[in-house]
Amino acid sequence: MKTSYNILWIDDEPNNTQPDQIDITEFLEEFGIYADIKFVEAPPDGSIHDRIKDNLSNPELDILIVDYHMNGLSGDELVHLIRNTDHVYLPVIFYSSSPEEEIFDAVCTKRLDGVYIANRRFLMDKFKDVVRSLLNKEQTTKQTRGLLMEGVSELDARLNQIFCRHGRNSKTTINQRLLIM
């Protein structure tokens, strides 16, 4: 299981996000995960593109939380910036104080894949749902990997028995035995 989550948060009003950043930190701590939240403030002059590009170069980035309506950068522009990096499948949560339908319509119109949307009031609920889903996928992958390793170990043990019984140079007998199993 991951021991830390690298989160990039982009908003033009950083003071409004402080309570949510604390909630995210506490939520992840319940799973024994450290929340490494990097905040990027969207300046009013629209010069956020370079700041975002620098932060998107982090290969360890796990999730992106973004205010959909910011000066100098729209949500769809941001998704295109992300998808042109190594983060093709990076989960992106867009939120806004606007009704969800407005964000949903914009996302659908621009055909943006792999994004989640939430009203500002329900951002934490959406974040928790997304992270729980990611953690479940990671756990399922580890369980599958464990089952495969168990099967390989069993096969190795059987091959070892065959080699020990028939000597290392008796390939015909070993191949015949493998066909029987």
C-alpha cells in the first residue's frame, strides 16, 4: 500500500481550501498515508501555465484537485496540459461553487475523459470516493499478484522435486512429467 499521496491542488483562492486540506490530511492518515499536498495559486494575471507545467513534471503525482473556474486557465485547457505529460491517467477532480450541471456540461462538451466533478460543498465526499476506489484497485492488484506468486512458488517446488528425483540431465523424463501434470 502507498505510504504517501502526492496531491497537486490548483485554485485562485487558497484561503478557501485550508479546511479541506486539513480534512484530506486527516482522512489519508486513517489509512496510514501521508498527504503531501502541493498548492499552486492561480494568479489573476493568468500566468499559471508555467507553474503547472513545472509541477506536472513530478512523476510521483497521484491526484489533482482543481477549481474549474480560474483566471487565465480553464479546466479543459488544464486537462490537455496534463494529458500531454506522462500523467495520461492521473485522476483529476474539478470543483466549483457553480452548479455541478454547469461543470458536467462543460466537461461533456469538451469530451474530457478521466475527470471527476463536484460542487464545492461536496468536494471532500468526491475526494474520499476517488481515493477509496484507488486504494481498492491497489489492494486488488496486490492480492492478484500474491496469488500468482503463490502459484509460481508451487510450480517451482514441483519442478524442484522432479529435478531431484530424476537428475538434472534427464530432460526427456522431466518434459514427460510436465506434460502429465
